[in-house]
Amino acid sequence: MATKEPFLQQVYCPKSPNTPNINFVCVHGLNPSGRENHPFETRTHAESKIQWPRDFLGADFPNARVWIFGYNSKVTRGVSAARISDHANNLLRFLRQKRPVRIGGGQDLSKIPIIFLGHSLGGLVIKQALLIARSNPDNYLETWNAARGPVFFGTPHRGGNTGALEEFGARLAKLFANDSTANDLLMCLKRNLLFTQDSAGTFSRDLNKFKILTFFETRPTNFHGFSHYNHHVTI
């Protein structure tokens, strides 16, 4: 059964009596097919059912807490009108609610470092959340202070390819679904869009306290005449 979005769910935590020493927060990308359990399925191998945030991060970092942030990133059936900034605010709100937990000995888990991992659109949600946290210390100072940096997987920091497979699939599915609900998610993946240009400029100028790791494709993907290659990985 799919978890109702938005949510922040812990999928791994250290075994007692070990104490957590780091938080990994995973943020998924676009959900063009409209599947109901996308935040988990997108990171789960279909045959082995291995979920890499839970099974691999937990194995490599046994004292970590691993979280999955789920939000409605559909662009076809069941589309939400929420925008990038709305999802970013929800992420911050959940982190503020769920992280500050004291355990035996009085350790405040809200001070444990956070590393964000974002795929595609999820990277833009993370960047927006960090910008909001920085400008709103009254509500998000603890999250801002704990944040150590993001890891981006194929995030179109300055927009993607106008012939992206995501756009093609989403538009086709939306046509058959006869769904007119609109949001800015698909638009944020477009090349040279003002949002991605402004967001990238502000992020690189104001958030230089972070160590950032970026992964991206170096070869194009072709599908029935549609080519996808992320030329715009510059943060």
C-alpha cells in the first residue's frame, strides 16, 4: 500500500545501542508514469527488491539514519498543484518535526549532520529547501546548521534537454489521462527556464559552505528519435 504524500519516512536506523551519527535524506525525481509508490519503487530493484538507500547505505554507514522524502511529482493522473517551493517547504517542515529526538544520555539528534541525495527534479527541491532554510532561521536554523551538503544525481541545475524523455512520456500520458491540473514540475526541467537559472545562480553564490557531489550522464540516451543528455550540470 502506498504511503500518502507528502511524507518523510525513516527506512534505516542504527541497531541499539549504537548512536546515529549522520542523516541521509533521499529525494526522488519526476514521476511521469503516475505510479502510486514511486518514492520507494524508483530506488528498488524490480527482481531482488533491494532498496539501495535502506540496504546499501545502511550497510556502508551502520550508524546512519536513512530517510525517504515522498512528494507528489506526478505530471499525469493524480497531479498536485503544488510547486517546487511547496515541496521544499514540506521537506523542511518534516525534518523539523521528525529529527529532534533525544535518546538515552540526552543526545540531541537534531544536531547530527544531514546529507541530502537528490535525483533529477529532487535535486531542485533540495536546492530550494536549502535556500529557504538559509533565509528563514526562525523556523529552520537547526536544519540549516546540520546540513553538510547535497549529492546530485542527474539534476538539471540549469534546465535539461527540451527533447527529454520525461517530457515526452509525461505529455503522452497526460493526453490519454485527460488531466488538466498544472504545476511547475515539468517546466523546471526545461532548458534555460528562468527558475533554474535564478536558482542555480543564487545557490552557487550564497551556499558556498557546502561540499557538493554531482553525478551525471556523459553519453546521450536515444529513444525513438528523442534524445536526452544533460548538458546543464553546472551548479
